[in-house]
Amino acid sequence: MTETPDLPPDDVPNEPPRRAPPLTELTLADIPPRVGLFPLSGALLLPGGHLPLLVFEAPYVALLEDALAGRRMIGVIQPLMDPDTDEHPLLYRTGTLGRITEFAEHADGTFTVTLLGISRFRLIRETPTEHGWREGIIDATPFAADLVEEDPMPINRDLLLEGLKTYLESRDLQASWPLIEDMDDETLLVVLPMLVPFTPVEKQSLLEAMTLDERAGLLLDLLERGME
């Protein structure tokens, strides 16, 4: 006599597949070929970084709602020109795909969200949309390494922190040094480029650095130049 395993009843529905896979399982296959674009001058989102946003303009509220209904991904990218002087400015060709990890709606109709940087992408071209926001066809394959955990190259941590201290003092800016000193090297190379008040062009150069080692060298160079 053999026993058969208990099978679920036929009327029990299968669990629907997740639209957004767990963060630890993301691959290039999960990067959508089209993504809504959020142009932000002076904003830098690096893979592994967190970017809080206040969303209040109608097109971007619609973009946010659309992203929440799907894969929860938005492309953060800088405009080449000042958006205050150009309603539809040209965009840089490199941006970062961010995934919505926190979301709150407020009584005044505004929203606060936090984006987690997933991967950088190349903007191939924009596509027309009837929804009011800008949408782009993207390619993340040049930045496939953003989705893989790698041990960063050793950096001259003392030199970097000394450069940061001198840079901030020259601008009469404060920092939470115990918090900064507790960060590991990789976290430093994500947080500092996002928080230090570099120009939009300088932030874009940090975004486009292909490796952490290249980013570390550029970050130190920008800090040194900012002291002059």
C-alpha cells in the first residue's frame, strides 16, 4: 500500500505572481524597457542610495500612481538646462532607476516617497505619452554590475574624510561625524556624492563614473577643487 501526498483542493486559487520581485532577486530581466522619467536638477540617486522626494505636480502624481500599480520603478535623471527656464528641457543620457520603498499620501494632496537606487541606465530616446509625464526607452546593460554585490577596491579613507572635513569647513557646513565615520567604504561612496552640495554637472560626473574606484578618485578631486 502506498500513500499519496495531500493535494490542495482544485478550487484553491494559485497565488498571483509579484509585479515587483524582492530586491535581493532583481536582475537585468526585471528592468523595464520603458520607464517614467522624473527630471530633477541637482538630484543624484546612486545604486544603493535612498532619495526622499516630495511629489505635488499633477503629472508626477500620475506617474507615481502608475509606478505603484506596476513595478514601482521611476527613472531619476537630470535636465541639461534649468527646468525653470525651459518647460521641456533636454535630458542627460544617464540616469538611475529608483524603486519606491516608502510612500505616504498627505491631506493636502501631496505625496512623500523614498526611492532606492537600483541601477543606472542609458536613455535611448523619449517616447510620447498621453499621461503628462515624460517616458523613456532605457538600456541598463552597460551598468549590469550595479545589480551585483562586489567588494569595493580599498580607498584612502583618511584622505577622503580629511578632504570632506576641509570642504565643509570652507563652506561653514556641518556634518554628523560619528555617523559618517561608522559608514563602511562602499556606503561612503554612495552617501557622500548624494549629500555634498556639488553642482549638477559635478553630480552627473559622479553618476557616470563606471566603478567605485573611479568614483572615489573623482569625489576626492571634487572635494579638493571645492576648497580652492
